[in-house]
Amino acid sequence: MGMEKLITANGVDLCTETFGDPADVPILLIGNTMLTWPDALCERLAALRRFVVRYDLRGTGHSTTDDPEAPSHTLRDLVADAAALLDALGLPRAHVVGAGPGGWIAQLLALDHPARVATLTLIGTRPTAPGPADPDLPEHAPELMQHFMSAPRVDWTDRASIVEFQLENARHTGGGDFDEDEARTNIERVYDRTRPGGDHGAAHRADQMGTQFAALDCAPRWRERLPGMTAPTLVVHGEDDPFFPLGNAEALAAEIPKAELLVLPGTGSELPCRTWPTVVPALIRHTS
């Protein structure tokens, strides 16, 4: 496993970690923080001759800070950050994998910088930014929204309160084969890595829940551009995902030319380790 290091890209410092041999096939993983991608998953990909790059988005983890409730950057800035990070690493082109909101960055990287994206993999995401879904796309599941509206208050400065709050959220988003122990471990790791200082509660919300995206300027739309996507695309989605229900993945696969759709049974919004025996071979095939 590599060491974390700050890399200056697009005028900001991005906390980045790499796995494997730089001479191997490069894969850029885009999530919220680098811990969207567990160590063991990155190590497994590296063992299969992939040079894996993961990083904290601007405003999360140990990268350049910003106010997550009123960010000064835009979604397009995050796309430019990703392209500049490839430059800083000396990677003219990479296979790009985006999960959740990171999937928006990945889609726009492939649309706006097509020469930089060898292949595209979209995990648990949708073709539109935060806000009401397009009329033909399924919204967040009503049961999930009811949970969010009625959830008990959380003390965003207290570890135990945050872990229990996020674990209850994970029970509602994890799908039929939810693994509570794995979810707790992941939540605790993100908490323990969040950098203190300033509004520490806001930093925890941003790292745990990606709250910056709700306040981010994401215009203009890009869904209408998807038919012009040139990168070979794999869409991976949990069958039981209540946050971005499966119809969002089906729309991506239908609108991106020749995209392949891989549906994970019993899986919700995350990519638990029990899915890796399916997902990792699919990624290796897709990036070969």
C-alpha cells in the first residue's frame, strides 16, 4: 500500500494514494473521499497488474479544504481537478471509475476530456446532478426519504453519535444482504481520518455523506450529451439501491453507446466486499 501524499493539481492540494506499479494499467478511482475505495479492493486490483490511484476530492479528507455547506468551487472544478491530477501523475490517459457523486465527475471527465479516459466505469450513480430527478428517472425511495426526515438528531462532533447515525442510514441503503460489521468498520475509518479544525461537524458531514454536492453548482446539465460518449462504458449498480434506484443505471446504459450493465443482486448503495468476486473480474476485463 502506498503512502498518502499531497499533489498540487488545478491550483489545489489533492491528497492522493497509489497502489501497484506505475508501469501497469492506470485506474483512477473517483469517490467522495479516498476511503470510498477500501484498501483491500485497491490492493486486489493492484495485484492484477493495475496501477490504482485514489484521492480525496477537494473539500474532503486531507485535500484542500472548503466550506462544504457553501463551497466556492463547482462540479466542473472537481472535473478539472481530476484531469490535472492525471497530469501531475504523468498519466496521459487512464481507466476512470466513479462511484455515487464521483460518477458525475467521471461522466463529465469522459465527456469534456475524452482523450484522457480509456474506459469509463460508473458505480451506483445517475445521469443527473442533485435535485429532483428527471420525470423518467426513479427518485430516491420514499421509505428512505421518510427515514432521513424522521431520523434522530446527531451530534456531528461526537464519534459514537456519528457512527450510530451513519450505521442506521446504512441499514436503510445497504440492500438485502447488508453486512453491519463491514458498514461500521467503514464508517469508523472515515470518521477517524476526517481532519479536525474549523467546523469539525461540517467536515464530518462532508466526508461521511458527501453533503458538499447538495450545495455545489452543477450546471449545466450533461445527460443530453451521453449519446456522444466515446469511452467504452461499464455501468455497475445494486439491484436494491434505494438512493439511486436501478432505473438510473438502466438509463445510463441505454443512453451511452454500447454500454454494458452489471446488476448486483441483494446490493444497495455501497460496493461491499462480497460483491468484489463479481466486480473485480468485470473491471479487469473492462480495462484490458
